[in-house]
Amino acid sequence: MTLEAWIAMGCVAGIVVFGSLYRRASTRIWYRDWDGDGVSARSVCGGLSLIFLVVLLALGVRWLG
């Protein structure tokens, strides 16, 4: 298997894991950032699943040529 295939499988696994954790994660705010927005476990899981999705989409575009 190529490196890109391993990255794609890792992205799919990351989307599944963090996507399922997003629904169960706590909304209790850990701290406030500079803009005053609250950072919680749910926002971290959502951000990580979004990053994995963007990487997977970029790989898909690269494969399609």
C-alpha cells in the first residue's frame, strides 16, 4: 500500500472516531480564547474531524487528477 492510502485510511478512522466523540463530548468550557469564544471538548473533536475531512478531500482531488 502507498503512503497516500495509509493517510486516507487514517483520515477515515479519524473522522469516524472524532465524529462519534463529537456527539458525546462535554460542552463544558475549558477556557476562553482571545476572541472570548469558549473551547470545549466538543469543539476540539469537531475541529479535528473537520481537519481529517479536509485532508481526505484533498487526497480525493489529487487522486482524480
